[in-house]
Amino acid sequence: MAVEAKVEESAAQEHPNKVAEENGNVVLSQPKTVEIEKSSSYREESDFLSDLKEFERKALFDLKSKIEQAILGNSLLKKDGSVKQEEDNPKGGKESDGSLAKPEDETTPFDKDVSLWGVPLLPSKVGEATDVVLLKFLRAREFKVNDAFEMLRNTLQWREDGNIDSVLDEEFGADLGSAAYMNGIDKEGHPICYNIYGVFADEELYNTTFGTEEKRGNFLRWRFQLMEKGIRKLDLRPGGVTSLLQINDLKNSPGPSRKELRIAMKQAVGALQDNYPEFVARNIFINVPFWFYALNTLLSPFLTQRSKRKFVVARPAKVTETLLKYIPAEEIPVQYGGFKRENDFEFSGQDAVVSEITIKAGSTVTIEIPAQEIGSTLMWEVMVLSWEVHYKAEFVPSDEGSYTIIVQKSKKMVPQSQEAGPIRNTFINNETGKLVLSIDNTCSKKKRLLYRYKTIKSSSF
């Protein structure tokens, strides 16, 4: 049987090794990943010294000198732990007295092996990772050496006062486990942290988490612990993955009218921005309700322009499309329109890779899965963004005298299927041939087809 198929030229050019047209049939074979669409608003800078501008290299050298002087002079931390970030300037500007340095007799002895996230800060022990960490502080303060130095000191003091180094060993119970967690990596290798604010719509959990100042403090420590866990997944070397991707799901989230949540979010934003500089590559907000813009206005004064440039906002109808710009489909959970199912190991390794092709308006695309060995199990998954297309599956035997087997009658793929994940099906062949999946786009707009498949050979034949 011959199926009319049309494929956009751009799709064929993006996938030259998996798109071939033969008498109107489109044969799709070896899956290939789709390259990331870069953001025009923010781009991560290189940490290689050779890529730095002259003023940036000078700032890094000057910051190292100040740090060495402070460590050797025993003046990096205050005895009374009174290093504080200026309350009137939550963006972390210089302290009003212009300096936090005190005479040596007002400081506590400080280990010359001082480190931050496992990276030594003393220049004489310097390594590539030291430059990467110091560049984060410099970039957060626009390469103003004094401001970056004060920010570093404030961070070290904050960690000392709050005993942050021990937070990884603390237990916070299972209730908050569903509120935020690490899951997968994006197209550039950044570990992904999901923040699910909708869980706080539960009144009991809300009160348990934010009801008192002590509970909000516990929440903040739990959030710092999650950040520390994320940093442990990073490679703090030039050319390594040195930051995280944040996904903030606001579906069913309590609004800014909830005072306790508003206070906790303000505290979290301030502490994370001031003490974990440049550890977030991008902040993506999804399922954004209308009240988000009011909350954004409230928090905006506490955010640097650099932080704001990392924000990406997606309304509910654009969640999957937005995430696909930054995350491979196989790494996006099914509830967000991706292919990743919890505790599902049917697709792994190279088999897990999802391929993509564009279906023009009013055209049909077929995917042919060869079945050269009798008794093989063919497994496939198919999803179309915006759905509203017709899909069917048939097995076409190699023997022309055999009948075509209808595996799936033509049916309409509808948006309600999205949260259940892509369509998955299997077929065991009793003779050689090919499985043909047909996706018919009768709409007036082009569609994006995502798919993957694998063949499990039988040992009994």
C-alpha cells in the first residue's frame, strides 16, 4: 500500500539520516536528537581564561589577591558573625561602611584550607574549579571586584552562621519531597530541579510548612539542602556543566494573597540569589496563572537584571512547546507532555531518544518499523503537539500474498491524552514485514510529530 506523504524541507535537512522519500512514502529510521533552540535573552559565558575579556581576567586576578590577603590576614570572617548583607539593598550591593575588614584581633582563626562547595579558595591552592566559582561571584556583581569580594564574604559568613555545610545530613520528612526534586538533564546537560507549588494548595501541608516563622525557617533549610544536592551534580571546571535548570510549576498554586507563602518566597529568592550566584542557567515558570504577574511585580525589586533575563514564562497551553526548547522529549515527564514515565524502563539508553519531524497542513507522514525476524516484539510511542490529528497502525507482510493486519484503527489523537503520556503500543509479528504508523494532519496548521520505537528480538525463534 502506498501512502501519500509530505515533509517540510526544513525537517528533512535537520534529519538527513532518517528521512527519505521514495515514491511519496516517507521512511523514518534511526532516531536523532533535535538541537536546542538558544535563548536570545540570556547566554551562559565561558569559564575558560582564554575566552575572558581583558577586564574580566584582571578582575579575577584582583579578586584572588583580595581573597589571599583576607585568608592570610585572618580577616575573612568576623568573630561575632555579624557580616550582614545590607538590608536596604537586597540585590547585594556594597556595605554602607565600604568594607567588612576588621583588625586581626577582632576575627576568629580561620582555616587556610577554606573551601566553598568543595573548591579551595586560597589562590596558592588554586585550580580550575576555583576560577569557575570566583567567576560566578564576579558575574553576579558585574565584575566589580569589591562587590564580588563582599558577596563572597557574606556567603561564607551566612554558611558559617547557619551551619549550611551540615544541611545535607539533615532530615526534613517526606512531606516536602513532592514539592521539589531533581529529575533528568536538559539539552546542555544541566540537572533539572522541579518546584511544584501546587502541593501547597493542601491546607494541612501549607500550615505545616509556612504556618509559623520556625516552620518557614525549616522550609528554607530544606530548600538550601535541595540546592546543595543539585550543586553536587555539577562539574565545576571550565567547559563543565556548572549550573542548574529550574522548572517552577504554578498549577493550582496558592496565590500571592497567602501572606505566609509570600514571606517564604521572598526570603527564599533573596537567600538563593545572594548565596548561590549564577547556579541557575534558566528559570522556567510553567502553567502560569494571571496572578503570577502580580507576584512577579512584588518580587522584581529583589531580583537583579541578570536574574530576570533568565526567566522564561509559559501559560498552560504552551508548557510542552516551551519545555521542548530546552529539554529533550525523553527527559520531560509525561504530565508535561514528554515521554518520561516514572519507574518505566521499557525505553533506555539509545532506545530512549525521541525523534521529531514536522507534518505540513493537510499531509500525512508514515513511520516504517522493519520486522525482519519472526517473533520480534515491536514497541513504539507517538505524540503530536497540539494533537488533533488522525493516527493508525498496520503491519504489512513482506509476502505479497499475505494480508495487511490492522493493529490500530484510525482514530483521532486528542489533547486529553497528553497527561497520560504519548500513545504506546506493541505488536509481535508472525512473519517478516514492516509496521507502518500513519499520522494524518487534516488541520490547516503544521504539527510537530515526536516518536520513538525499538525492536525486541525473540529468543524462541
